[in-house]
Amino acid sequence: MTTFLLAVMLIAMAGCSGSGQQSSSPSEPASNEAAETETTETESQSAESTESDYPITVQHAFGESVIEEKPERVVSISWANHDVALALGVVPVGFSAANYGVQDESGMLPWTAEKLKDLGADTPTIFQDTDGLDFEAIADANPDVILAAYSGITQEDYDTLSEIAPVVAYQTSPWVASWREQVTYNALGMGMKTEGEQLIADTEKLIEDKAGEHPEIQGKKAAFVSLNAADLSKFYIYSPADPRGAFLGELGMEYPESISSQIAEDSFYIEVSTENADMLNDVDIFVSYGDENTLAALQADPILGKIPAVERGSVVIIGDNTPLAAAGNPNPLAIQYSIDEYVALLSEAVSKVE
């Protein structure tokens, strides 16, 4: 899988752990439903249970899972679900390796490693499942519940996992779950509904405080884009519902109508031919993956170079395959770890807007 494809797919479909959504191109959508600050109707219904009300029933895209008693052994698969458990003080007995943004051989992003150390669990069991879920390893971990609220599991995956333990799956579509939904449903599955609500409130307060330190970014039009400097014939725009796009909104920025109106509600991105690059003309800034040469390549392109944000350099280029790039698909631990750096970069890009 190429580095660019990893940027396009792996963060949003992070790891594609066992998902039938894996693909050699980003043509199979997969990521976040509307990351609204208010819970969805489905959330409200599914989150009715409390820690003391067993069995707990968690509704999801494949039906419902029944958790008979408080889980003692938690397994998580795919991207970020383990970080939710860790943020709630629960060390999974096994979780999927991160395969994007990792700077060592640990299979963990730095915020995961830090939290494990804080919790006194330095030697976690990590599943290597980039090429498909390791069902045998998952079964060997003997879980009481499997967290997959943010994942791309298929019906077949779900059926197999359900033979091992109850599965907390995504609500609507593969890779469609805001960080709030990730917390809400994974916490519910662990019998920690109240703790999950507090984690959401604490994270919202952190975001509000950090965004408040940079009033200059408030109300600016922005988008999260994926470009490949080696092939500028097309690019991808992540939807306002994708975790990356949604997080820009949480920081007080907004997608222009020229973009949001073109993206289907259940899709996490659109592919755009460069000849239609004027779709980005309304953005004040945009964020993309790349390196120190990416902006220069965009400015030199006869079409992309005419985008106002590109012309004036109002572009945040996040180093590809870095922790900050991985944090673009946020969860509470990733937000806490990266928000200062990210907001500073957004502020710098906004400073170039006339």
C-alpha cells in the first residue's frame, strides 16, 4: 500500500482491520458519520442503559449485542477504540496495532504508549491485523466484549467475532463514527456510560479552551484534503462528517457550501478531478498530508496553483505518516496529545488570509 493511499484510507479506515472495505484505491468509502455536538437519536436510544442495568443492549448496524454482565476482559479492534478504553482507565487484554503514524516498532501511537505507562501496563497484547482480523488471537484473549464502534468490519467479520464475544459495532456505516460516538458506544459496551459522558464533557472543554486561545480561526472556511504531489491529476476532500473535517468544525471553522453540498451524507470523502479544483476556491485554508515540498508543488501546478489558499500559502501541510497526521482522526487521547500543535498550525495558515 502506498504512503498516499495510507493517508487517504488508513487514517479514516485506520488499519482496515479485517474489514472487507480494504481496497487498492480510495473508492470504497469508510469513516465518520455527522460528528455533531449533540447525540443522534440512535445514540439517545442506545445509551439508555446504565452500569447497573444488566443486561445492556447496544444497537448497531448489524442489529444489537447483549452484554449480560460487567465486562472484565475487553478487546478492541481497528482504529482508536482501544484509546477510548484507555482514556476511561481500562487496559484492553488485546488491541489492534496502529499502522499509520507510528515512529517505532511498538505498533502504538505515542498517546497510547503514554497512557499505558500511566496505567502501569507496558507490555500490551497487540494484534497485527492489517491484512485481516486475527480471529484466533482475538479468541485467545478470551474477551467479554469486543469494541469496534469505529471500524470497517463486514457482516461476515461481525458474525465470526460474535461467536467469540458481544461486539460493539458501528452505528450506520463502516468507518462512520465521531469521536463522541466512539466514546458513547464503547463506554456503553464496557458498562461505563456515566464515565463516557464525563470523558466527552472533559474533551469538549479542552477543545473549547484551546480554540478559544485562537479567536482568529473562528468562522474561517476550511477543508481537510488529501493530495499526492506525485500525481496532481486528482485529489480527495474529506467530508465535514469525517473525523478530520468534523474536528475543524469543533475548532470553530466551517466547510463552504461548495464542498459540503457535493458529499453524500454517508460518505467520508469525495474524489475530485483537478480540473474541478475551483471547488476549493471558497476555502480560507485547507489541511493536507505531505512534506516540505508539497506546497511548492501545488503552487507550481497550473490549475491547483490558482486556488486562492494555495496562492497565498494558507495551507497546513501535516507530515505524512507522523503522529500528528494520525491524530487528524481524533479520539480523546489523540486530541489531548496534539491539539496545541494543530491549532498553532491552523492559526499560522489563517494569518496569511487577507
